[in-house]
Amino acid sequence: MANDPYTDLWARPGFLIRRLHQLHIAVFLEECAEFDVTPVQYAVLSVLYDGEALDQVSVAAEVGIDRNNAADVLRRLERRSFVERIASETDRRAKLTRITETGRKFVEDAHGAMERAQARFIGSLNVRDRKRLLELLQKVMIDNNEAGRAPLKRRDGD
């Protein structure tokens, strides 16, 4: 076991990523406190911001959460009048979600706080290291995407 490179917690990518996730949530919630929004809620609003109405499965796939979690987030956002549920024109049984003007304004108002959270979170890195970190995180995420219980899918095909 002495030769095992993962004996030390600080050498385990999974441990470090989990801890970074905890820290990111804390920084995001602190910077966005006046808006009372979670990172997942803001991500859902960001996906809907361009105005296209999406079904719950598509929202979940674009944010990388399961359908049940997406349903809960969408209900919370609907209660705040940030999104509205509408009937699909192609399948009357299906419900689509689209962002409201209130939701669009909220995204715009909270955008600066979200940007501050992101900048603060990686603020100790120089520009080159920030770019490299994002490249590496995206590579690891893409290479392992199918292992997740809610694989991420992007509309733009990237």
C-alpha cells in the first residue's frame, strides 16, 4: 500500500473534486446571497435564457441532473415566476418550460454576482492556469460523462 499513489486523500482526484465542489457552492451562495438562488437553479435559468421552451428531460440533460431533480428545480423556479409551463404544440401530453420576463431579468440582475463567484473561486490562478484548468476539467468531464446517472448533453453539439 505504500506505493499506492492514492493513499493520501490529497492525491485522490475524486476527493479534491468533491471538496472543490463544496467550496464552489459556498462561494456561489455567499456571492449570490441577495438573490436566493442555488448554482443548479441559476444553471437551469441560464439554459432557458435564450427563450427556447424545453421539456423537463432536455433541461435535465443540459444541466446534468436527473429528471426528478429537474422537476423539483423547475417547480421552485415556477413558484418564483421565473419560468412557466406550457403545453407542447407537437405533443399535447408534454409540458414545456420557458423562462419568463421576470426570470430573464433575474438572470441579468444576478449575472454579476455569479461572475464574481466564478472569478473568486479561481482567483488564485493566473489567466493561463485558469484556461488550462477549464480545459482539463472539461476533458475529464467529457471522458467520464456516460458514467454519470444523468449524462450531460449540450444542444450545440460540443
